[in-house]
Amino acid sequence: MARIEADWHAVLAAEVRRSARLLFRLAYNVLRDRAAAEDACQHALLKAWEERERLRDPPVLRSWLARVVVNESLRLVRRRNVERKSLQLAGGAARAVAGASVESDVRESVLLALEQLPERSKAVVTLRVMQGLSGNETAELLGLSAGEVSRQLHAGMEQLRALLDDWDADAVMTRDDE
Amino acid sequence: MSCDEVRQVLLDGAGAGRSRGDVTAHLRQCGSCRAAGEVYARIRNVLQPTAHDGAVRDGAAEPVAGWDAFEQRLLASPRPNGARGGGRWIGVRGSLGLGLAASLLLGVVGFQVGRWYAGSPAPLASGGKNTDVHEPTQNPPPHARLAAADVTRQVRAFEEVSQVFDGRASWVMLSDDATDMGLAPQPLDRPQPALLMLRMTMLRENQIISQADLVIVTGESADLSVPIARGRTLRYQIDTTRDTPTRLNLWAEVLTPAGGEALGALATTLRAEPGRNVSAGSLTTTGGVYELQIDFAQGAATEVVPGEIVPGEVGPGGASRPAPPAAEMMGS
């Protein structure tokens, strides 16, 4: 058992050296907060340690870690949102709360919608749109075919549209105004 | 071209063999695809790094203490001997050069020193369990730990609530499903009240069923409820002392949807040692056995000047750009 754990630790160490920058930037692009991004990455490593019995195949580890980092980062966004709402409930403090600008509100709405997508679509939209990876890079990282990445991007963006349904009305209004 | 094909092209340029003219022609006569394209563009604009996010756009964002320390932190998290140093950078703020050694030291020592308070037992609840010695939790789920960023956010949230209510906030609770707070009748008489932070994680069969973060001024009491599955409520009543380390009397109970009947309860006394994660005991209902894990951190509120709260990255080393002091953490 001790040997298995030592082996798995070595696998994780190698993966950290290979992927630390990718994982951090994935989290940072969502959170825009360095400390929180580090926490999200550390969460992924801790989870990988706990799931060592199940994660035997090193080639999938990077993909798995990337997905966990995305999920954890979006969870932290949701938590931040709840905290901010609590301050609004506390008597209008939101006017003075960090990040309460309209711009950040809109971004947060999209991130909260993104969190609701199915796992695969969520990962693809995050990597393609937020991280700016190409279709092939995304496919390689997630272990999917390029076609599947394309399908998941389409499905994910359509679901985001549905979740942000008032945006369609806005788009029509903008066009009519022109 | 079909609408699906056009939208695929709008999204990622797929659809080789189709001319730009085909897409344009379709868009000219299809309002639905035009609207979809506009929403796609808006989503992209919102999610992609902007001109204001130079660090993101240029890929220059770096961990607080640099890449080497970050990798060391990640490597220090899972260790073959079963101990862990997860999320515990609270105590090494400002000592970035310590790197791995500090992380390991905190992780290992944090689990080996100290005993839990074995003072006067609290009243024993009907159907409950009273444990007077609390050992560190062996394998707390990662979410059960309070990370540095959590602590900073909690303190800031408390400060902002306190500011709104003229310094009368005695506690603030935040969870994914509920928020609540307590107010003292008068402003608290200490200019910088000592704050205790608790992350209360309730598990059933090793699955987290509820998690709530509480920031409380030491010496104050809190009475809070958190919704859980099937319309039930988890109610906590907590009394704290002002001495150091703070001691808590804790009562936890699971209530029926009607809000009255207690299905099970737990009463215990704890000594709050920052940086420790302990099992506070378990309570049993007909639905199963619930285990309560508590993670502690400590801080001090600082004065927040109205109108000067600004967004900022706050990490183990504190605010990274000019911002009012949010948290002065006092060890872990």
C-alpha cells in the first residue's frame, strides 16, 4: 500500500511539474484572483490524491485535473456570488462591495450559467472561449476528438444562450435600435 | 446551409468547404441565427480577457509567491504518509521563502501538537452524543478546510456587514444555500474585535450534505439555521468565550420540515485552535448518522472606511493592490 501511494505521489509530482502553469491559468481566467486560483488547483491535487484508486491511467490525469480545476473555480465563483448577495441583504452594502460593477455582474452571470452546463460542454467552453485554446488543443487536453469538441462547443453555447435568455431580447432590441 | 451549420461556423470556424458568402447569405435571411451570433459574441466578449486584464491576456498572471513556491505547495498537498497540508498557507503569509519546508512543517505539526479542550461538558441532548475530547479529523474532505482566500473573504464580509450596521454585527454566516447574521443591541465595545471563523461541514456516509461558514466575534453567541435535503433544517446554536484559545459550546440539531421537531441533536464543547480540523461528534436520526467536522481560523476585524471598498486580489500575503486592510490573520 505504501509503495502504491509513493508511486502515485511520484505520478502527481511529475504532472504538477508539467501542468502547474496550465492549471493555474485555467483557474485564474475564471476567478481573476491569484490566491483563489491557487486554492482551486490545490483542491484538484488533493482530490487526485483521494481518487488514486480510480485514477490509475496517467495519460488521463491531466485532463481530469483540468476538469476539476474548472469545476472548482466555478464553484468558488458561485460561493463568491452568494457572499455578495448576503451583503446586499445586509442593507444595501452591495453598493460598496468589491466587484459590484455592472461589468463584473454580467461576467458573473455568465460564469454561473456556465457552471450549470454538463461536464463535457463546460470544459470545452472554458478551454475554447476563456482559455483561447484551439479546437485541436482542447481535443488533446480533454482526450476528445476534434469533432466532439466542436459539437460540445455548439451545445454548450446554445445552452448558455438558453440560460441567458434575456440576452436574445437584448440583441434584437440593439438591432432594432440601429 | 442549415442553421446548425451556420452556427457551427460562427462558433469555431468549422464547416470547411463553405464559403463566407454562404454564411453571409444565410445570416441575411435568418433572424434567429443573427440573434444567436450576437449572443455568442457577447458571451465571448464577457469571458475573454479584455484590455483591462493584461495579466490574463498576456499569460503573465503568476501565483502569489511565484511558480516554484506554487509547485511546491501543490506537491506538499498530497503526501504518501496520509498527512496533508491542504490549503494551509494561512500561517506562512509573508514568509514566501520558506516554500515547501514551511508548508510541510505546518501540515505535519498541525496534526501532531495540541489537545482538545476537555472542560466542563455541555448539557447532553436527548438522542445526542457529548464528546469532550476532540481529535483532529483524519481525512477531512478538501472542501472542509478553510483556505487563506476563504478566511480573507469571510473577514471582509463580516467587516462590510458590520459597517452597514454601525459595528453591531456579532456574527455572519455564509453557505451555498443561505446567509444570516446576528446583531448586538449596541455597537461592540472593541474597536478591533477578535474574530473566530468556523467552517461547519456536516457529512452523512462521507458525503457533504451541508456546509456553512461562520464568522463570529469571540464572546458572542450565534443561532443559525441551514436548509438541508428533504426540507429539513440544520440548526446550530453556538456560544463562544473571549479567552484564548476561544472555547465553544455547540448545539446542533436536525429539524423536520415543519420546523419544530428535532430528529437528532448533538451537544459538545470545543477549544477553537486556528488551523485545526476536528470531528465535533455525530448525531443519529432515522435517516442515518451525521458527522460534524469543524475547521477553525482566527482573525481580527479592522476598520473599513465607507466607500473605499475596492475589488482586489487578496491572498496569503494580503491585498495585492491598494485596498483597505481586510484581514489580519493571527496564525493557523
